Amino acid sequence: MNRRNFIKYIGCGCGGFLLNSCTTAPITERKQLKLIPESKLNAQAAQIYEKVKEKEKLIKSGNTLNEIKEIGKKMEESISEYFYQQDLRDPTSNFRWEYILIDNKKIKNAWCMPGGKIAVYSGLLDITKNKNGLAAVMGHEVAHAVAKHSVERASRGVLINTTFQITDILTGGKISQVNRTTGMDTVGLLAQLGLMNPFSRKQESEADYLGLIFSSLSGFDIRETTKIWERMKEANKGKEPPEFMSTHPSSSNRIKQINEWMNEIILKYPPIKIS
């Protein structure tokens, strides 16, 4: 097969595959690419979650853990009810929700794995301060899982790697030559800065937006969200990398965007009544 036919064959094959793998994010309706089965990532996430539970020191009782579970339950029910009322497929219908509180004051973070596996670090409580603040952070993390961001990132990684491999073949190994000459994965680094990081920042902004919606639907005061990012900005003072090198928007840009969305979301997504 000559090079022209090879390119045509690959282009047609990939094009058809990509068309069949395109979906949209819930609520925002942003176009998404999903090449990796969600069920596979959910299963892997559940296994990793169990290992985290074995390795980390967990707080297994108390008011804070109860509060986390209470916030989570409200979000579970409100998200499902919202999609039911809108006559839309519930993106959390296959979730197996679970919540843990990790005893680590040094880490100011929380995360939600695919499938609804959530962890909150005790250090985050110095930033959230109250129930509305904690709900704002949890809403953001839940939004990543609801919007299937992990599936999307994994799919994009597969697509980029495959594209580079094909391009390397078609250019007679030019990409490999650049990497050997520089002694590092130069092309991969450029892809990270030019493709993956901007894409991750887009996902983070989408999670900010959806997180505000989920918190509002669940009956929490989302006006606390900007206060959280002000406190986070102060806590990370001098530690934030330039935005183009980061997978997250800068705190200043985050605060500006959240303020722009705030009133619209409060009006459009009031606390939902569970039927």
C-alpha cells in the first residue's frame, strides 16, 4: 500500500470511529469524544478507591463525616431528580456513590473518581469553613464525574498518542528524531502545554459551572464559592504556576468566571423539589 492510500485508509477509518464516539456533556452540551468504555474506568476507579481506603488514615465517624455524607446524599437525589424532570438520561444512574474523609491536614483537596467514589481531606476544611463551602467543593468534584471528564481525558490521550504514532510513520520517524536529538519527549511536552493543559482547564471551568448548578439544585448557598477561591488563592499565594503551564485556571480567573455565572444559576437552577 502506498503512502497516499495508507493516509486515506487511516483517515476514513479514524473519521468513522470518531463520529461514532462523539457525545455531549450534560447541561452544557459541549461536544465530547469518548473512545474508552465508561464501565472500564468505573471498575478501575473502584479498585483504586479500595486501595486508598486501605492505605490512608480514615476518619470513620463524627459530625464532619456525617456532613459530607449528608451533602453527598442531597446532591445524589437532586442531580437524578433534575435529569428526570428534564426527561433526560441520568448520567449518574450507574454510579455507586461512596464517601470517605481522609485524616490529612496538609492536603487541602477533595476528589471524585468515575462512578461516584468521593474523598475529602481534612486539610480542606480550613478552606471550606462551613457546609455551603464544603458543598461548593463537593459539587465541583461531583461535576467532573457527572460530565465523564476522566473518560474524555483518557480518550483524548489515546487519540493524541495514536495520531503521533501515525504521523511519525508517515514522516519517516521525524518525531522520534526530534525526541532523540533533544534527549526528551519534546513533542509530548508541546502536546501537553498546547493541547492537554488547555483542554484540562476547559474541563475545570465546566466543573466549576456544573458544580455551582448541582450545589444550587441541592439547596446550598453558592455565593460561598467565591469566598472559597479567595481563601484558596491566599493559601496558595506564590505557589501557583503560570496558567499556561497548569491544568487548572488561575484562582483570579476562576473567581471572575464564577461571579459572572452566579446570578444566572441562582435564578435558573433553584433548589429542586424531590418528588
